[in-house]
Amino acid sequence: MSNKNQDDAHPYAMLTPDIVIDAVESVGFISDARIFPLNSYENRVYQVGIEDDNPIIVKFYRPNRWSDKQIVEEHCFTSELAELEIPVVPPVTRGQSHNQDQTLFQFNQFRFALYPRKGGYAPELDNLDNLNILGRFIGRIHAVGAKGAFKHRPTLSIDDFGRQSAAFLLENDFIPLELTPAYSTLVRDLLERVESRFADIDGLNVFRLHGDCHIGNVLWRDNAPHFVDFDDARNGPAIQDLWMLLSGDRQSQTTQIAEIIDGYSDFYHFNPIELQLVEALRTLRIMHYAAWLARRWTDPAFPHNFPWFNTLQYWSSHILELREQMAALEEQPLQLF
């Protein structure tokens, strides 16, 4: 199995503690030299101590992933939400190079943003009241997001998450030779079913979303959710920000989505036909996640933190999971009561 990757180098190897501190101080903060790395793989994120003030969070963007315009567009979206008192964490605005409203900064080869430190814990999703509250706040986010679409950030697509993911794995020899025929045939049939689910919806409404609204990106405090990490924000259908909150068997998911949509509908209309996209979107996420790990495999952080990836056992399990998705796509979609 190959470890080939589109990235030729590891720029994060140059991101030393001194660079982290110097970058933070380049926009006017004075660090007390305390640095604590936070759990992030796509980007590099640190908590940095500030003299006589609260620590600050600094995120160094992975080079060559997003353009400056795409990053700033995400920042503008979260700032727009925060101005309406929707509980998100927008980036800190500072002045650099005479720009007093700047949120994206540059130091050496690294682009970075700063965020206030916010605490919280994972919400208990087995509590239906919490799901209703989550639905209400996501509805508020979508009411704002639906005012327009991102101009620079992408739209969630079958091609990006599905076809390109499979093509990358096959073209770079990640799939073991003995499993390649089974994988190729399976993803071909899967994507046909996914395309059919999307094609059944006329005029699917897409707008600005969080994009990666799973439990790890929600902090619960003061009996309310606080949404963080809009790094994957993109245009897409409303259900993309809802389905990742579901778990358990069909009956459990039906109860959960009904509660979420009950709260959601207080602030924005939900089209129930989008429920037929739940398993299609889950399939695309599974495929995209495997390709994401493969694309990042030359980053030393990935083999260290995902040692089970790129083994025969992993790819066998991956194919089994995709077969389970084939079965799920053949079942009737979730329906509201």
C-alpha cells in the first residue's frame, strides 16, 4: 500500500514554539511563553498564555487548503452570526499592516487566526430536550445562512466527497490490490444510489452551513450549545447540519430528528424531503474521511494518531462499512411522525 500524497513537504515541521509565540505577538499580544497544543489535525491549534490576560487560541491554517478569500468568508459568516447573538466563536479582530478589521494574519509562511478561549463540554444527545435546543440554534444559524450563498467556499457535492475520494485512493494505490476489484465495484454502485437520492429532490435548497456539525464541534454551557470550528463551512442542504447529531437504530433516529426539527422549525423552515439524504450524506462522509486520512498521510501527526489506518484490516472494515451503507440506502428514508 502506497503512502504517496499530493503534499510534497511538511510545512508544520517549521512551526516551532518560538514561531507560535512570535506570530501571536506580531499582532500586538504579549505572550507569557506558555503554549498548550490542542486536539486538531487538519490545522494546528494552540492555547497561548497572554500576560495579565486570559489565554488566547491561535489556529495555523494548513497551507494550500483554503484560499485567503475562502478563510475570510468563513470569518465573516461567524462574525455575522455572533452579531446576532447566536452562540458561535468568531475570530479576534486586530490591526496588522494598518488594517484594523483584520481576522486573517500572516507570519513567515503561516496564515493564522486568533480566537478567545471558550469552555464547555459535549452535549448529552440522549436528552431530547438538548436535541430540541440544538435544533433551535441550528435553525437560527440557517436563517442567517439562507440569506445568501458563499461565493468562494465550495458547495457540498457527490463529485468532491465521493468520486474524487475514491479516485484518490485508487490512483495512489492505497486500496490493497486484492481488495481493489471489490472496492471499485462497490463505490460505483454506491454513488449511483447516492446520485439517485439527490436526483429525487427537485430544486434542492443550498445555502451557507456550518458544514461539520458533529458533537465534537458543539460546546455545551449555560444550558445552551456553542458552535465552534467552522473550518469546513460550505454551501449545502440543511440536513447536512442535522444528520450527524443522530445515533442508534431507526426508531431512535426517527425520535431524535423529530425533536431536532421541532426546535429548528421555530426559526427556519425544514423541507422533510431532505430526510432521504441522510444515508447518502453519511456514505459521502465515510468515503471522504478515508480519503482525507490518505491525503494527509505524509503529515507525521497522522501516522502517529491514526496507527490503524492504511492496513489490510482497515480497508477490509472500510469496505464492510460501505456495504452496510448500500443496505441502508435501499431502505426507506427516515420520516417524521
